[in-house]
Amino acid sequence: MSKTLSEIKRHNKSIGQHFFDRGNPRVLSKKGNYLVTRGLSGDKFVVYRYDPKTGHINFVDNPSGEYSWQPYNTKAEAIRYVNKLVKK
């Protein structure tokens, strides 16, 4: 069973991480342990994975082999990739 976004936020903060700090992009979509946010530029979308054991939230590889800090062009594209990851 995956944690709620509030539980993820508390866990991430409890280990001294700052993913949810003010000024960082907010989470637009969550499915399982995957989170979608806007990129730092605000015009693209990024996929992250929450690790329930450590509380860390890290970039997820894009299917092209690049890291998701090279973001998806649309939110729908990012969510489609998350859906593929969840099915694995």
C-alpha cells in the first residue's frame, strides 16, 4: 500500500530533505510512489520516485535514457510514463 502525499511529505522532511519546501514546484500528480511536478523553468514536467525505505525523492529515468531533469513537454506525457512504471 502506498503512502499518501501528506505521509510522504512528513517522511521526507523527517530525514532532513527539502523536496516539499516553499519555492519548489508542487506535486501535480501522484500514483503509487511516483510524483509529477513542473520543471524548475515552469513550462515542462518532471517525474520523481519516492523511496519509502529512505524517504528520499529522486529523479526517474526517461524512456530515452536521459534523466527527468530534462523534462517532459506535457503533464499527460509525464503521467503516461508514470502509468507504465506502475504497471511493471
